[in-house]
Amino acid sequence: MEETLTTPARKPLRTRARAVAEHRETLHAAKYAVVGVANVIIEFTLYAALVHLGLWYVAAKVVAVLAANANGYTCNRLWTFRAGRHQHATFVRYAIVQGTGLLLNLGLLTLMVEVAGVGEIAAGGLAIPVVAAYCFLANRFWTFGRHIG
């Protein structure tokens, strides 16, 4: 009896792309990106308004970042990861992730600008996907992970 080796049938690219698009983690990442864009808009708009009103720019930045982070926590908890009602421990984990994300961002910027000689604007753009991926994964699996089935 002769055995024939067959290659497994590959799904068409459209079917594979649809499977990726419909995967739960892809949905979480897309929602996280929407919340992130909203946070940038909130932060920049509030910062600009407070500076325009005469508030010291450092204080304005702190207020704007806190407002954006409060929005991010609430939206990610309720919509992105559906983690339920507010819990202090979850908020503390979120704050830790955001704080370490800021440190990672500053570290990457410093390395790229001071060591690698990358321009400040380009370095800022290059750091964004790395920091966003870190924050998404940390929030997905540590901050809100126990709530996700």
C-alpha cells in the first residue's frame, strides 16, 4: 500500500486575514488604540487650554496627563477589557504600567537622541509603538488580565 504525502490545505489569504481581524486580542488591541488616540486628544487639548489660560506649563502637563490617564483607565476597564467596576488594586496596577511606560519612553528617547544621534521628533515617533506595545501587554495581562476570559 502506497502512502501519499499531501500538504495541508492552506486557507486563502482573505480567510486568514479575517481570522486575525476577528481574533479577540486583535479586537483588544484595536480598542486600546482608540482609547490611546482619545487620550492624546484629551491630553493635548487640556494642556493647550491650561497654558493658554496662564497656568505654568509643567503644572498644565501634570493635570493633562492625569486627566488622560483617568480617561484611559476608565475606558480600558469598561470597554477595551470589560474588567467591571472600579477596584483600587486595578487602578494602582494601571498607574504603575503608565508610570513605567513613561520611564520606558524617556529611556528610549534618551538612548536614541543622546547615543544613536536620532533627531528628537523622529525618536519620539520611533518610541511610540514600543511603549504602546509594552503598555498594551502589561495592561492586558497584568492590570486587567484576571477579568478577561
